[in-house]
Amino acid sequence: MVSSPGWRPTATIARVLVWVLVADAVGQVLSIPFDSGAPYVHMQRAFEAALDGHQREADRLISQVNDSGSSMVSFVNSLALVMTVLLVLWAWRSATNARAFGRTGERISPVLGIFGWIVPVACWVLPYLVVQDLWRSSDPESQRGTEWRSLPGAVLVRAWWLCFAGGQVLLTFAIGLAVTGQSDVARTDTLLTAAHAVTAIGAVLTIPVVLEITRRQGALQLAHPAPLAGTAISRRMTTPAMPGDAGWYGDPSGQHEQRYWDGSAWTERVLEHGEHSYAPVRPAAWYPDPTGRFTLRYWTGYAWTEHVTRDDELFIDPVSSVD
């Protein structure tokens, strides 16, 4: 028995992420009056005072910096952290789904993509590559393999990343100029306002990107089901809980790891080591007992039964014991 890395629905995390993105966008706008450039300028002046030997003046300036902290800005920063964690989780699951669909050749692996969101400088480039690949690989016209990479990228993804990363760059630029003495309070305030505004737009643009990729992957799963993630693949006979439960189950014939049940009957679609292929469904008949305990066991066409034979005599052997 092995664990199959496969498809996992992302609709729930996408919905939660949307609400967090809305809250972040609103918070970015509301925090503009509270985020002043003064603390950053005071930090630079405190550093210069300390270097000049005026420790008392440096302590006074540091005290001003500590007292000027805004609870609104702190809350928005915490919200941005939650948003980033959710984005990382959503992107990782979506990238894993793309692999389950057989879309290979992504520029950034799912694991490396996680670090791409949090590593300085890299976080301004790698997430864009991850999301643009997700957009292409989830395209309804995409196929298994690497041909999906030739599909056009989305203008929406480019606009999203221009604002999403642009806000981070502006914020870094504003703080960097202030703490190095290259900008006064007024200019820093202007840059901070621009950073919050662009970040808010980026948060809003993230919403349609996340929802569309999630919708596309859900549609692919309905049209061409991939094995579910975290499910144990076994050669043990398994059957759907209800006749209408379409999905991948352990191949009842024991010939393959999984076979697709369409809601009413077993189909020729099978999985072996995560690869899709086709194998005829066995017709109803007596076949060698897969357990080896008896000579023959009866196969109904979709499941083994408890009816077995040995030396031309009929016996009953529980179906639950068939491996």
C-alpha cells in the first residue's frame, strides 16, 4: 500500500483567501493616515546621534520611534502575513494538482515555490512564474506533458503581479531612503501612501486570479479526474460507498492500482504508479483465485464474490478477505 500524491480541492482555501484579501485591501487604504515616515527618519537621526556620541539624543529619538507605532499599521501587517501564508498554501496545493493532472515541466517546483514567496528579492519574481504556470497548465486547452507551456500567459496575472510586487518594492524603497537619510518625512509619507495604494490594488487583483485558477482546476478534475491526494492505493478490492459515487478506487480485479468508477459501472480507465492508461474490464466468469486459497473465484464483471471452488467443489470465502 502506497500513498498517492494527487489532486486536492482548493475551493475552501480560495474562499477564505478571498475574504482575507478583501480585508487586506481595505486595511491598506485605512492605514494610510496612520503610517507616517517620521519614525523611519527618526531612526536615521538616532543612528547619526549615536555615532556622534550623543547617546541621550539617540535614546530620545528611539523613544519617539517606539511611541509612534500605530496599532492599525501593526494589524494590517499581521493581516498581510496571514494572507501570504494562505497564498503559499493555495499555490502549493494548486501546483501539486497540476502535477496530478499530468502537467509537467513547470519552471518552479512546488517546494521551491514555497520559499519563493518569503525569500527577499526572490519574492519579487518567483511567485509570478508559479502563478503564470498555474494559469497556463489549468487552461481548458492544455494537455498532459509540457505542451501547455506554449499557451499564452494572462494579462490579468501580469497586472496582478505588477501591483502585488510593486507595493512591496515601493514600501522597501520608501523605508530604505528614510533610514539612510536620503528622504525627509514629507517625501517618505508620499512614498508610503503610494505603496499602500498599490498594495491594495494588488490584493484586489489577486482575487480573480485565485478564483479563476481554482475554477479551472475544478473543471479539469470533473472532466479528467486525477487520483485524490492522501488516499491509500492498494490492490485490495474496494467498491464505491454508493452506486453514484464516481471516482478512483482500488482496481477490484487486482491487476492495477486504481480503476475509475463512473457512478454505475467500472470503466477501462486505470492508474498504475500515477500514470493513466486503459485496460479492459474483465467479463463475468470464473478466474484463478487472487488469494491463492482456492482454485477459482467468481468475478461478476466489477467485483470478486465469496463464491470459490477447489477440486470441483463450491465453497464460500468472505469477500472482505480478498487481497
